[in-house]
Amino acid sequence: MTTPPTTVTATGLSLRYGGTHALDGVSLRLTRGVTGLLGPNGAGKTTLLRVLATAVPPDRGEFTALGHDPGTSAGRLALRRALGYLPQTPGFHPDFTAFAFVDYVAILKELTDRAARHREVRRVLDAVDLADVRGKRIKRLSGGMRQRVALAAALVGDPGFLVLDEPTVGLDPEQRMRFRGLIAEAGEGRTVLLSTHQTEDVAMLCHRVVVLAQGRVRFEGTPAELTARAAGRVWSSAERDPAALAGWRTGTGTFRNVGDPPEGAHLLEPTLEDGYLLTLDSESRTVTA
Amino acid sequence: MSATITTVTDSAPGLPETQGPGSRTGAVLALARFEARELLLQIPVLVFLLLYVGFTTARLTFQDGMSDYPVLNTVDRNTQTAPLFLAVALLVCSNAAALRSRKHGTVQQFDVMAMEPWRRVLAHVLSTVPLAVLTAVVVAGEFTREALKPGAIGHGSVGELAVGPLVVLMAGITGVLLARLVPMPFAPMLFVVAAYLLMVLATDVSESDEPQVGWLSPMVFSGISGGDPVPSDLLGRPAAWHALYLLGLCAALTCAALLLSGGRTRGVKAATALALAVTAAGAIGQFTRDTAALEAARKTASTTPQKVQSCTEHDGSTYCAFPEWKGVRDDWAAVVERVRSAAGGSATEASVTVRQRIDTSGGIEVDSALNPSATPGVVTVGTRWGGNRVPEFAVGAATVLVAGTEDATTRAMCDARAVTIMWLVLGTDPTPMATFRDVRLDDSTTGSGLVLAPTNGLSLTSHQTAVVGELLARPRAEITALVKKHWSELTSARTSTAEAAKLLGVAVPQGVESCDE
């Protein structure tokens, strides 16, 4: 299998907020398709996404995306034209219709031809299944619909690099499934960086995954490789194993433990979440029943 | 952890073509169009725009007789105040539009868009232009309609006409700038209150010791005080310089907003310098007036108007007007001819000199009374014409035909002459009773009262009023013949009102006539 070409590379990205290292020498590379960014709260995921989306410049380090260097004004402009960014808590202009809001974003992306722009707005609203409500004011839409409006705004202009910060937070299971489908489609032919707390999202959508903790990259590879980290390190027991890094009671009443299993333990098939938990420092992750 | 760095050579599919500077401008214009549409849909803007258009339409529709003879150097200034409410609405709404992102938390998303914040600010500024253009269209329409009237007098000033639209534009730009300076929703209202107080202060200043300082205010209210108009060259309003000053201010405020939002490009810096230069040039131009020459010209026009007037002759009478009023001289002549046609004796052939006069001794366009002329045969006429000014002028002309001089009215005319004057005015009028009511200060046709004239009014006793009323109830030809027949008696100060009634065959008022009424 050939390795897909790299579209985004970052080298030693660092950013401090006061005395805190939000990012501490982050280096990574992204390819086309959906890359998941996992990490606990405060790991620096949002900060990394904001840096890659050119919202804030790093204190140190550099990155290029789609061949553009955002360190220069020309490169930053070129990258912004090729960028779709969905922040963690997207804002809306509630009195705008869905169409007007996405059209507004399209103008800010400098899509100047009115007819072509309107076609593009209709296309992305169709793509996120909002064609029927495009004339409705955003304040009249449900939370899930608003989130799709935000995704449509990120997708408008057919960006080559899509940065999505926890887009499925707050959505009900049905909406989350629908959103996963949309992100999967968006990942076809694009570079998508998806920040999430949901390992299921990564398992279902991502061809690569980056684990971030305390501003540092702890893992970069495929979901299978992250899962493989837990091979032989997940076992079940009748009681919580005190030696386990993490353990929790499952639906069957037994405990699922992650860590270094005792002799003769009943090993279980590892999941992506197991690999993720093992990747994090035990100090930063405590899961109990 | 992998930290391999590779050179990126690939680009994503379906990206927009790289766009040049032209399309960047196009994007700003597209956003300006979008924001302009949003502005037009804002309720305050929509309501005040409709009110403005409606008010202007009503003003043009429901007019009095004087409106047939609009003095264009006041018409142009009268276009300035009506758009003020629209300007305030635009200020509030453009401010809200510029703060929209901050209010609804879209700053984070929009800050990573290709269009930089300063270009968005430029688009907000440009979005206010259509409303300024709409105002200009209304102003132009209003002025054109007045200017096309056959009786239109003089000429307007493009500088004065530009003030309304420029104030609207400046309000819109100020709203955008305020959003950068004080990003609070209440800031526009506070600003409007402060601006109003400043304009009132500027008006006070302009009417006191430092009239030129008042011109730093966008709109100068002084000079629109309800007095009679004066020739354009006596106004002393540096309208063109003021328009340039406003234009410079608009540009400077725009540049300030762009600089504050990060648009520190060479072009913006150059535009800022140019805008400041234009503003300074306009401000200085406003101040450097030759006030001594202006005062001298005003004095000449007030005291020796013949030096600046041109005259024409009609049927032996002379009609002298300031240059802008030349077109009204025929109307004056028609009135004189009409009044004279009802007279008798030598008055039917009398030559009068109609002299247009103004009084600038108390200031320009302030309410002041002209002193009646003591020169025999001279009739004064003011700078307003049409409507009530026509019978008022007729009173002046009739006074001269009957009493010889205008200043006869300054002495008690408790005799037949007042009745004769009123007959000359009303006996040839198509709607005499209505005109009688209109020309009297108390709008009545009974009792004693003052009849308006271009200079001193004519006092009527209740007996004189009663006799005039009786005359107007009789056949016009019959009374005209009697007036001509008894002309010498009716124009004599020795003939009483009662004797005049007898001579004219109408009922003699009962009781003793009081001349002190």
C-alpha cells in the first residue's frame, strides 16, 4: 500500500498562554482523509486547531498546509482561501437565514461571482441536508441543524483543508451518526483534521489518529496501530484490578481493566479506546467504575 | 511519535483559483452589497427612509401659493434637515452591523477567512453608500421639482444640496468607526445625544461672535431662521468648501476605521493623508471669507439697492429687482396694472417705481420689517412672492396710488382712503373675501384689524372694514364705476369713512367711528 502524500506538516509548534504550555513542540503531518485528534480536556487540541487554522500564530515552530506557508501574508491568504474551519462553539447570526449565513461566509472566503457563489451555497446546504430549511432564519433551527449550518459554512468554497473542532459535541445519537456521514464524505479528497473526545468517531471515520496530551503529541499513526498498543493489555476480572491503569464495570457485571495484566488474566480484544487510554499518562487519566 | 517533516507538494482538489487584487476588490464590493441589503432591511432604516421620502413627497404635494415661486437658494438648504433622522437610524444600524460578529460570537470563525477585518470594515462603510445615494436622489428630485417651476427664483448650490447625503454617509461611517472605538451597543445613542448637543452649541457659536466656528459642525442650522430670503451672493455661506470639508471628513473617518482594524497598507495611509488634506482644505476654505466685502455688499443691498439692481419698464412704471428676481418683475407689473385699472383720476396713468428691498441690518434672513418708503410713487416689494405676498404687494401699490407714498400708512388713515385702497386691492381680485381674510393679520373680515403690506401694514377701523365688506357684496362693475367717478373725494383725507359709504351707495356703519381701534 502506498503512503498518501502529506498535505500538512508541522514542526515544533509551541504556544504559551501565560505560564502554561498549550502547545509544546508539536510536530505532525497530515494526509488526505480524516485524521482524528484525540486528547483529554486541556490537552491543547483546540489550540493546535486554532494554530493550524491561522487563528493564532505559534510562538515557535512552523507549519505548511497545502503548500502554503502561513508565516507569510501571501501564504496565509492562500491557506485561508483553502481552509474550512468549524470551531468548537461556532457562532451564528441568528437573524440570517441559513442561506444568507453561508453566503456571507462564502463572500468572506472571497467567492466573488454571485451566481457561482449562490450555486456553491446551495450545493453545500444540500450536502448537509439543509436544502429544505435554507430560507429559515437560524434562530428557528434546532441545535443539530445549526451545527450543520456551521459545517456547511466550513465546507463552502470546497476547501482542501478542513479543521473541525469537536463537531459532534451536544448532538443526539441520530444527529451524530448523520454528522459522521457528512464528515466521512467531506474527507474524500480533502485533508480533514477532526478533534474529538469520542473514540467512536475516530474508529468510524479516521484513517489516521493523533493523540495529544499536555501540549505534546503522544501518538501518531493509524487507528489500528493505536488499538494494537493495547494488545495483551486488556483483561476482565470480577473485581477492579488495583494494578490496572484504568478499569470500569461493564454491562455484564465484570470489570474491564487496562494496563499490565496479571499472570493468567482473561485477556480481551482491545479497542481504540483501550489504546488511547494506555497512550495517555496514568496521571492524566483515571477511569473508575 | 513521528516528527518527520516532508515537503508539501500537493494541493487539495477543487480549490478556488488563485484570485488577484481585482477579485479582492470584487469580494469587498460583494460584501458591501450584502451588508447594504441587510441595512435596508433593518426596521429603523426602512421606517425612517419611508418617513423621509413620505415627508418630502408631502412637502412637495401640499404647498401654498408662495411655493409657486420657490427661492432656490433656500430650497437647497431646506433639503438638509429632513434626512437627519435617517442619518441617525443609519448610524445605529451600521454600528450594529459592524458589531454583529462580536455580538454573536462569529469573530473566531471569521478571523480565519480570506477577507481581512479591515476589508470587512471597508465593506461596512461602502454598504452605507446606497443610502447616501438614495438621499441624494430624493434631494435632487425635490430640488429639481422646485427648480422646474416657472416661478423658480435664482439658483441653488450643489454644495448645499450635497450636505444632506454627505451627512447621511458620515453618520453611517461614524457608526462603523464607533464599533471599532467603543464596541458597546449603547455607544451610538450616547454619540447621537453628544453630537446633537455639539451641533446646538455650534449653532449658538455661529450666531454669536465666531460665526465661522459654527461651520465645523456638519450641518449649520443658522441662516434657516424663517426670514425673507436674500440674493445668493449675500448669504455668505461657503457651501462648496463645506461640502469639501464634509467629504474629507467622510474619507478621514473611513480611513480611521480602516487603520483601527488593521488596514495599515500604503494605500490606506496615502488615502488618510489625502483625506486629512481635503478636510483641512475644506475647513480653511470655510474660514477664509472676505467678511468685510460681504458686509459691504449686504449694506449696499439694504441701503442703496439701486446700485445692484436692474430695472425694466411696463406701461410707464419701473420695476427694479435683484438679478435673481428678474423673472418676477412681470408678475409685479401685472398686479400694479390690475390695481391701477380699478383706480380713477390721474391714478389710472400714474407711474410708480417698484423697488425690491431687503434689510440685512439685523442679520441675514432674520425676521425684520422694512420701513415704508417716503419717496412719492415708490412701491416696496420683498423677496418672497406668490400666495399672500401678492395681495400684500397690491396693498402697497394701492397705497401709493391713493396716498402718494407708502409711508402714509404710518399715519392714521381714518378716512375714505383706506376703503379706497382696499377696494383697489379686492375689487379686482377673483376671490375677494378669501383674500380679504388672508391679507388681514387676524384672518377675519369683521372689526378693526391690520392689513399686511410689504412694509408697514394698513390699519382698518371696524367701520372701514364694514364698508369694504358691503362693497364686496355689491356688483363689481357698479362699485368700480362709482370709485372712478368719485376718485378725488375717495382719495382725500378730508372724506370720512361714512361719506365714502354714501358716495359708493352702501350702508353707512352705525355709531361713531373710532380711529384708535
